[in-house]
Amino acid sequence: MNRNSKRWIPAAVVPVVIVTAAIAVPAAANADPTLPEKSPQQLLELVADSAGTAYSGTVEQSSDMGLPDVSALGQTPGGDSAASALELITGSHTANVFVGGPTTQRVQVLDRFAERDAIRNGDSVWLYDSKKKEAVHLTAPADAAAAKTTTVTPAEAAQRLLAAIEPSTEIEVVDTARVAGRAAYELRLTPGDADTLVDSVVLSVDAETGLPLGASVTAKGQSEPAFDVRFSKISFDAPDASLFEFAPPSDVTVTEKTVTGDVPDAAPAAHPEPTVVGDGWDAVVVIPAGEVPVGARAPMLDRLTTKVDGGRVLSTSLVSVMLADDGRVLVGAVGTETLQAAAAQ
């Protein structure tokens, strides 16, 4: 992973959709397993070697950041509204995940009486919303980044968080656990940056395959995770190839797009790239004015944000968002003062 992508990691701590799972299993099955000792470096290598693992399972995500659940507000067309962004850090969701290989993946997000799917099969990517009866079909080169949904899998979360490791980050193996019935090592990352809101990250690493089965992030001053994502069940049998094929229902509106690399053809000129201020866990992502539509939800944002010099700030235990007066949006796992300083640069 290149250095630029590493600088994005603290903002990726912003959970993309989330739910906590409680699995009723016999007490004996829940007992922490006894596993051979491994060093942090050995576990990091085990995780890296799991990249090509095929699997399928159910992912549960949850967040507790001190905000009310606004998921009932729903999403506006395009999925980029302020309400959508708030849903990502307050809502509860369950997703079915199928991974057949580097270019065959499917994430099925289960909503109330509806579903949202992101399906990749080689150079074909489908994004489908059954509630809106809309689908986007993208044709992308084989080496393009996988399609993103509002759900983050444990493997994706682990990849982003591990990329944040820097010299000041303490890494240690702290325990063993069972996740979705699998024996796992618990790897803890403790940031050394004083300005970050992140206290620690715990990754649950499958003892046999190295696949991350869970990831949780605890905010400073908190005893319980502010963000948790993990499998409630998982199978390492290769998913059936038919799961990566998609034919939209006849009543669905389909939009065709062609992607070059990871960006739509016309995007570079029409959509300025976000920038990053700072580095490491306390970096701040600055999204240019006009890239995040917020006007339609202004009354709701007024209730959830606080007026500060230079704009309005939405503060949670783990992440802060600043809506600058000039239209920019700043996001980071940092406090208000750090966002204001980044906005002033």
C-alpha cells in the first residue's frame, strides 16, 4: 500500500455502517481457545497472507458514538447526502459477504424490507438498491479497486487500520478469542498520537487462515468500543459462482457507467480530489466545497452540530466532522480544535 493511501486511514476509522452481534452458543464453545504463541510480526504476516482467501458469511456492525440513530431518515438519491453520512456512524445494519477471489465479491446489505448489493465479477460491477429500484452498472478494468458499499467488512477494516501503523503505534498480542466459532488471536494497536480520539484498536485474526474476523475501535475515555464489526458466521468454502452474477429486475432503472482505473472518466476535472492535512492517526481529510450535498438536511444538521469559528462541528466520541462556512467538509478521528486548525490552512 502506498504512502498516500496510508494517510487516509484515520478517516477510515469513521465507520461506514455498523451493528453488534450477540450469538447464543453454549458456554463451552465460547471459551477462549489455547493457541501457540505468535509475535505481532507473525500475526501481521498471517493477515497479509490471507488476502486471497475465499469465504462467505454474515457481518454484523455496530457503533456507539453518543449520537441518536438517524437511520430511519433514509437515504436520498445518490447516497451522498448528509443523512447518508450520518447513517454511516449511527445506523445498525447486517450484511452477507461473499468473496470468491480478488475480482469476485458480493456485499448484500439488509435493510428494512429491502436490500442493497454491490457485486463485482471481473470487470463488471453492479450497485443495486431494491427500495429505490435503481441499479448502476460499471465496467471497470480488472485491476480497479473493488466497489464500495456503506458496509465495511472485518478484512477491509483491518486493512485500513493496519495501514495506519507508524513508529509511535504500539502493537501487541493481548489474548485469544472465538469469533463466529473460529479460534482467533487478538492483536491490539495503540496509537501514540496525542491528538487522535482513538484509544486502541483490537483485531481478531483467524488462527488458521489469518483472515481478520473482527475489528473494534475504542475511543479515549471509553470502556466499550465505539465501533465494532465482526462475523457472526463464516464458511471458508468457495462461494458458488452464480452469486457473482446479477440481472436487474425489469422494473429497475439502470445507469451505465465506464470506469478508468478507480475514477469515472469525467471525474478528475468535475470533482476535485480531497486532500489530507497532517499524517498518521490524527490526519484530517478535507473534502472540497460542493462534493458533499448538505443543504437538503440543514435543519437536522443544525440540531446535531455546534457552531464554532469557521463553521459547524458534529462531535462524537471517535470522529469529528466540520462543515466549514466555505462549503468544505473536514473529517478526522480528532477533536474540534484540530479540525479548525486544518480548515485554516
